Amino acid sequence: MSGQKSHFSTVPILLGELGSYSKEKVQWDSLNLAVRNYSKSDIKTVVIETADLKQLGDYLHFTSKSVRILGNRYAKAYQNKFLDF
């Protein structure tokens, strides 16, 4: 592979933040910060915000409505960043 360009350098990366409702807020905030910082170093990366989404009641998972909103955000972010519209 020496001298060959990696196909991974052209792969888009979409990263969703962890929800803002965790009982382990410090750890989740730390992970979300790491995600945002990584995205600054890779032009093929987009971060999907989740701060306004609701949790299911277990402080871990999004509600089904929030998951649909998140999916729409992923689609829009992909279109805006990686497709020529």
C-alpha cells in the first residue's frame, strides 16, 4: 500500500453528541467536548447537536420522537456538508 491514497481519507464522518440528560453529566460533557474537538481537526467530520432532545426516562436513550429528529439532523448535515445541492 505504500504510495497509495487511502480511501478512508474521503469517508464522511457524522458524529452525534451524547444527550444532555445523563446522570453522569461530567463524563458525557467531556465526551461531547472530545467529539467537537475532533471535528475541528477533520474537515470530513460534522457534529450533530442533541442538547434539546428528550430522553426516554432511563437517562440513557432518546425518545422515539427525538430519534426521528436526530435522524433528520443527520440527513440535513450530510446533505449540507457533503452533497452539492
